Amino acid sequence: MTKDIIEFVHIDGIKIARVISGQTLIRNTQDAVDLMGDCWYNGAVGIVINEENIVAEFFDLKNGIAGEILQKFSNYNVRLAIVGDFEKYKSKSIKDFIFESNKHRHINFVSSVDEAKERLIR
């Protein structure tokens, strides 16, 4: 993870990391931990990342990748907002997963960067 693809912003005294990249950055649990480490080291308590920066298999809940990765965010108490178009996923399990995640607000699936930032500072 290079610093030039992470933009740090302060909102109401809370530091948020905005990941800006055109490539897949999170392919596995270790990639997620590395990203969290980079952001935490710079004082961020929340991370905004685009859906396309996460391996596509993340959204197929049968393989367990999403659970493993999101458990790390929970364990390390780092809030996450994933920005994307989640309407394209037709699986009931992924829709339920997104709904439940958004209810608890630690992991958020949102449609815009502004919404992501708003959720992370609440």
C-alpha cells in the first residue's frame, strides 16, 4: 500500500482514510490488515474504499472471504465504508448481509463517498 493512494480527511475532528485506486487492493485478509495498519498508523479510525478495490469473490459469501476480512475490521475496531452499486447483487444472502452490516454501522455498504464519510463519523 503506497501513501499516494490514501487521502486523509478530518471531519468533525475524526480522521478518515479515503482509498483512491483503480486496482484491486484487498485480495485477502492480509491485504485488509495491511491497509488497516497503514491507515491506523496515520491516525485514521475509518476507511472509505470502493467496491472495485476489493476482490470480486468478496461478494460471494459462500467462500468466506468477506467474513474473514470484515472480522479483522471488527477485531481491530476500524470502521469501514465500501462504496459501490450493490443493487447488482441478486443473491438474497448478500442482500441480507449488506442490510445487517448497515444496521450496525461498523461496516457500511453505501452508494457514495459523501454517504460513506457521514456514516463513519456517526
